[in-house]
Amino acid sequence: MRAAKKLLKLFDRQILAKNLRELYFQARNHYWLLLQPEMPDPVFILGCSRAGTTVTFETMRASPHFRSFPYEIPQFWHSLRAPRDHGWDADIATAEDASEAHRRKAFAYFYAHLGQGRVLDKTCINILRLPYLYALFPQARFIYIQRDGRDNISSLMDGWKQQAHFALERLIGKLPAKVEIEGGRFKDWCFFLPPGWRAYNRASLEEVCAYQWMTANRMALDAKQLIPEQQWIQLRYEDIFCRPVEMFQAAFERLGLPFDEPLRARCASLSERPTSIVNGPPKQQKWRSQNRQAIENVLATISPMLIELGYDPD
């Protein structure tokens, strides 16, 4: 009976379509590895989770000049360098982890799924992998978006409370250390695994989210020193509210890509669009109404990074 059920599954229309699609991708993957048609280095959108990377990505991928997945691809990046394969140190990857084999695998994967062209990628964990990405793709462009830490941490906290969407176990497996964040309310990490994560396994939620925000931005600012100025584009989340058209037009100009009227109209309406599944339409200083006491608890800790990014802690 079990064998018969398995046989019937082979002829299920959805399973058959999925298998044929996978064979198609594998064939295109092998084609690229064999002939290696030209592929330009990608454009990476990076930032701390909940910093506006999604709205930035969705806006830029509306351009016909990019090839992009409509979702993040941490499974692919983990197939090249995963925490479990390196002592569960973190989601990081360094320049020393980069290899020609990884570069070939990335281009083959992009070509197989997206076709030939410039890839636009937005994957949460890559904020911890900038030296690695630059070593793999020395002509890549990096679009880094920053956000006021008070709002960013508050949004991270709201995301953590929706663990079904952002918990890491389904992506990287069960962590090798017990997690009892916020007195045991959270038993898994969310969004990304920063270096030194074990030291925060019994911390409060605001301390964990503050650490994630500080670590992500610290690693971005450090990596900025390695990357040529013309390949680095830095944006501010807050500009979505006051100058979205100018912000994105400047980014497209830096990339040497046209900024047409449909893109202009899309950017002009950004402040009215819901930007995530967490909190709906963007709003400045949401933290004051949603997580004020928690943010005030960590304000002294995050103030140096706020100042470095150009925000006034007061």
C-alpha cells in the first residue's frame, strides 16, 4: 500500500510540475557551469533587519534592469557558508571564506533561476557578510540603508514577537545552546545570528535587539572602509518620509540606470504604502508609542552608534 501511494505521488500534477521545474533549473545550472555566459556582479541591498531593506528592495526591483527573486534566499547563502558548519559562531562569512567555487555556484544559481542579467539581492543575513561578498564579487554594488536605532530596535522587538515568521530554527537548525531570552519567552533567535550571540541567550528582548542593531551597523560601517566609494551607496530610512523621489533617483544615478516615470510615481507614494507584515505603514518615532520604556532602557548603550550614524540621542 505504501509503495502504491508513493507511485501515485509521482503522477500528482503539482509534484510532477515541481520535479520538472527542478530538472529545468539543474539543466540551466549545468549549462552555466559548462559555458559560463557573462553575468555582471550583483547589487546587494543590506541593512539591519527592520531597517527598511524590504521597501528599498521592492522599490528598486520594479526597475526592468534587474533580475531578482521575490523573496530572500538565506538557504542558498547558507549552502555556501552555514553557522552549523563553523562551530555555530554566527551568520557571518569573511573574505577568507570566499572562493572561486563559491563565485561559480552563485552565478550558476542566479542564471538557472533568473536568467542572464544583473541580480538584485536582499537577504537579511548578508549584512554580516560584506567582506565575503566583496571578495566574491569585487565589482558588486552595495546599497546600505540605515535607520534610527530607537525605531529599528522597536521594530525588531515587534518582529521577535511574531516568531512564526522570523525564528531561525527552520533555516539553520536547532541551536546548540539553550535560549531563554526575556525569561524564557523566546527559545530561538530571530532574523539573524550575530557574533557573540550566546552571551545574550538570557538577556531581555530589548538588550538582544539593541545588540543585533549595533552589530549589524558596526559590521556595515567597518566593511565600508574596504569597498571603493563608487561601489557603496548609503541611504537613510527616514528619507522615505521627506524625500523618497530624490533618494531613489540619486541611487539609480549612482548605478548608472534610468529612473523613469513609473519609478518616480512609485517612490512618491512610498510613505503611504505598508512596508512589512509587522507594523503596516511606516511612521517616524513609532518607538515612543509602542516600546518606549524598553528603548529608554537601552538608550545609553546605543547612543554612541546613533551619533556615529548621524542621529541625535536627545
